[in-house]
Amino acid sequence: MTAEATDANTAHVPSRRTELDAQVVDDLDMVGLALLGGPANVIMQLAVPAVGYGVFESKVDSGNLFKVPVKRTRTTLTYLAVAAMGSAEDRRRYRQAVNKSHTQVRSTDDSPVKYNAFDPTLQLWVAACLYRGWEDSQRFFGDPSKITEEAYRQGAVMGTTLQMPPEIWPATRADFERYWIETVDGLEVDETIREYLMRIVRMDFMPKPVALTMGWFSETMTIGFLPDEFRRKMGIAPTRAQERFFAAHNAIARRVLRVLPRPLTAFPFNLLLADVRWRMRTGRPLI
């Protein structure tokens, strides 16, 4: 589906998008330590072949993790900050910036699967993974009581900050769970995407000294946060040492979070939101 077709499909539902964009999504509390589960969330997103190959084959070098790791990480995390914590204007401006990059992400005749970054069904899956990651962060590091039906409905901004039509977001949390189970059951991760994802897990995109030093930690956190069904599809499992380290790390992290002030628990998302607003004021590129 082309960008023009997607815009045409969403043109008849401006009121819902406006309603979502008009609110600051206070219920979606971003916990900085949730970044440790980021690679696991990437695996979940890219397990859908059209998303996986869209990233793997992308010709947008400015968004390539293996070519510009710092910039790519910043833009991805900024998207989360803007979607969950930003204002309507923040989301509108960032949507425009992301759309410019997404126009170049589409399959060719040689691609194993067909994809287009503006495909609303793919944007729904990515948004679903991001929302699921938010839920997991609340269970691990945040306040599980925040996982309410209202918070779930607000979670649609993970997709509508792009071009996902609001009406395709599952209406209730129960509907979401059915969609999630059905989608995951049908997934298969081929060897090309599996190896690409494992390179991300091992931090191969970073300078070799960093990858050698932090690769084990990244792998331990990723496998720990990855749901069992995705572990099976990836053919990976934690070692006993990794399981013990993961449990001990999270126990300590939870205790630390209880005493930290809000600005520190929300770091770096609060800093990234401030940065993107500074970029808007000064006319600098947002991504």
C-alpha cells in the first residue's frame, strides 16, 4: 500500500486521531530501565517477515543501526518519548519527520516478502509490540496498577503517532490479547532475519571493544525479557548463569526505582523529549 493510499484510508477518521493527539498520555509512564528490554522488543517487531525484511533491506542509511548506531538509537527512543509523553504538536511534527524516511522503505522485485512502511497492518504490529513492551516495563520496573483499560486505549498513540488508522487498534485489552496470540502463532523467523537479530542482541553494531565488553549483558537482558514463544521461534534460551544474573539484576533495579525521584526514573525519555522540542524551536532535523 502506498503512502497516498494510506492517507486516503485515514482521511475519513480525523476525529478519532484528533482526539488521541489532543491528550498528553499521562498514564503511559515511561520507565528508563525499560530500555534494557529494547532489543527483545526489536525481536518481537521484526519477527513479522514484512517488518524484518523492511528493516534488513532498508536503503535509508541515516536510519541504519549498523552504520549510525547512536543516531538510530536516539531517533527510536525519541519516538517512544514523543508518542507516550509528548503533546499533540510534538506527535504531529515527529510524524511528519518519520514519514519522510518511511517513503523510501518499500520492497523491490527481489525482496523475499512484500512490504511498505506505510502498511497500516505492519504499523499496528509495531505499535502492539511497543505497547506490550510498556506493559512489561510496568510489571518489571513500574507500577502494575497503571495497566488499566484506559491506559490500553491510550496505547494506540504508539501507532497513530505514525499513520496507523485509530480504528484498527483492537477495541479492548481482551481484543488485543486475541490479536496478539493469533499473530504470534503464525510467525516464523527465517535464518536471514534470525542472524540479523542476533547481531543486534550481541551489539555487533557497536565498536568491537564495546561489543566484547557488553555483549553478554545485552544478550542476558534480551533473552530474559523475551517472551517464551519468541525464544522458541528464535531458537534461543538462557543459561543458568544468565537466569540468575537476570533475576538478581531486576530485584536490585526494583529496589532502586522505589527511592529515585521521578526525573531519574523517566530518564532518558524526559531528556529526549526536551531535545526534540529544542530541535523544533531551532529548526534542526528531528531524525
